[in-house]
Amino acid sequence: MNILILGGGGREHTFAWKISQSPLCEKLLIAPGNAGTAQLGENVAVNPNDFEAVKALVLDKDIDMVVVGPEEPLVRGVYDFFKNDDALSGVKVIGPSAEGAKLEGSKAFAKAFMEEFNIPTAGYREFTESSLEEGLEYIAGVTPPVVLKADGLAAGKGVLILSSVEEAQEEFKAMLSGKFGAAGNTVVVEDFLDGIEFSVFVLTDGKDYKVFPVAKDYKRIGEGDTGLNTGGMGAVSPVSFVDDVLMTKVEEQIIKPTIKGIQEREMAYEGFVFLGLIKVGDDPMVIEYNCRMGDPETEVVFPRMKNDLVELMKATAEIRLGEITIEKDSRAATTVMLVSGGYPGSYEKGKHITGIEETSGSIIFHAGTKAEGETVLTNGGRVIAITSYGETVEEALEASKKNAAIIDFEGKYFRRDIGFDV
């Protein structure tokens, strides 16, 4: 099969790494890709959100399967674009329809979905500019911390947890006044859930589903989970507190009702469902849905998958996922993210990266990089994910941190305490 991956981050490099191992993959293209994906396939300078350019590429290169990495093309309807085009309708697309992608693209839609199918989540209310005063009054009656969520996609920055009512009211007004653009036209005010978070990934063909290894990521920039939220500073798998009892609850109370909802709503859904979960007491609750694999969790989940990923995705597109059995590596996998100085605020690009060739015992996944000849330069906030195996999470983390010290670029920063709470 000729396969095209849309995207250019650490998640997409991990997809490329796993797909390139499959004997089913004849040719691999990545649009736009990065310096790491270029070593596994052909990078093509095409914007994943430019569907006409993607179409031209697919037809020119005789692509059989398109794997959609990031959420934006899915929310914009890339699946539907393919299925409604006579020239493209035979191409397998891994990802949900625009309707299915609303589970990530609209927080209000996701909350209503969970309410309808009795899926445990935090209580909430949604407000728009026309109900501003009502929203301020509602927040005044909430016991802090107050959780505010921009309804639409806001590049991972649209969720705020505020420690006082006054601060929450000010941010609420700012969000409805355009702080996050159109994403904040509707704001969801949510009850705060106190617990410990973890990530569950499900692949579904809309009928059957398969559960991938569980992971936990670390979003905050500072050690001890302090400071601003980022796209993710690292991840671990497995997660010590997620035992068989908890996973049975996740499957019965969350996964099965989610798949049932997808079926009953008649959503075309042939792809990944990310469940951002929190353990409150002894029970799991949903914080959020994503309609694709997470980043940096993919960098620890795929290394623990023994299955041929192309075979899995092919079965998904052909609605025969039920035939497949998931095989997992018993070893732990961890990833530590190297980020640019200043991230998640403003940062400079174009810093020369050294030491990649000197590393050993880890898999180096590029996130925000680009190649200029033989030189690899920084090209984003999150630059490189260093993934390692170990018999324990601690052993794997030691290997990742050792190599994190070897790779270098001006302003490099990484968290040395990934996995501290598990």
C-alpha cells in the first residue's frame, strides 16, 4: 500500500516509525513531515488543511490510505471530502467524519453526547455572549477552582482552571470577547474534578473497538506539575494506578457507551478515540474526547504495540476490526520532551540541534524540527521526544533522561520529573 500521513509533529513521526515497519507499506509520504519523518519516507510540502492540494497529492502518488494525525483536518471534514469525491472515495481514510470529530471540535457537543449516553463526566453549563450576565451569575455560585473551556479548537490553550470566582469571571468575559477567537463563541463552565488523570486510546471502525496501552502525560511546563499548560512534556506507559478493576469500569461505563453513541448517532467513525480520563475516588470520569491519537502519548503507546499498525488500520477502514487481537509489549515505555526556551510562550526557531547521533538505547522522535542539508534545526516549541523501554517506568525514564542530556540546542529545556506521581 502507498500511505500518506497528514501532519508534521512527534505523533506523526511515531506513526511513520510504526507504519514503516509493516510489510504492507510499499511507499510512505508525510505532509508536511519533519526532519525525522524524512528518514522514513518522503516529506511533501502540503498543508493538511488544504484539501485540494491533498487530493492532488493523493492522485499523483497513487495513495491507498490517508492517516490523519492532527485534529484540525478532521474537524474541517477531510474524511467527508474524500468520501464525497468520486476520484477519492476508494481511498481509505483513518479518522472520523466531521460529525464524529465534533467530539473534539465542540466541548458543548461532547458534553451533550456524554449526558445523552450516561457517560460519567463533570457537571456543566454552556454560555454565549447573549447569556453573558447569566454566566457571570452562575460562576458567582461555583465553589473554586472554576473550570472554563472554549467550545472550539484553541490549539490546546482553551481550557482554564481558575482559583477564584473573580478571576474566573474576568477570563469568562475575555473568552466571550474573542480571547480564543471563534473557538470561544461558546464557553463551557465545568465543575472541577479532583483526582489523577490518565489517557486511554481506542481504535474503532464504528462497530467494534480495540483498546491500546494506557498512558499518562504531563502537560505543565514546570516540575511538580506547575506553571503553564503545554502540548505535553512527556508521558509514561503503563500507568501504575490503572489496574484491571479500573479498566473494567472504563470499558463498561465509558468505552462501550461511547461506541454505542457513535452507532446510534450514525456517525461515520473509522479511527482513533482518545479518552482523557480522571480517576476520582475509585471511579473514572471523562475530562475530554479527542478524535485522534494524543501527543506525546503516541510516543509511548505505539512502541508498546506489537501489532502491525497498517494491518490494524486496514481492518478499521474495511469494518472488520473485530477480527484482530491486540498484542502488547510487557515492557514500560517513557518519553521525555525537549522544548525550546520560552515555550509555551514565545520562542525562537532555527537553533542548531546536536548530539542526536551520539544517543543510544532510546528512540528519537522529532516533533518541531526541520533539516537544512545535513543540519537539523529547531522548528517548533516542542522539539524532540526521547522514548525508551525499561522493565520498569523508572528504568525507562533513566534512559530517556540520559539521552536528553546528550542532545543539545540553545535554550533546551526538559522536565526531569516525568512520572513523579506514578
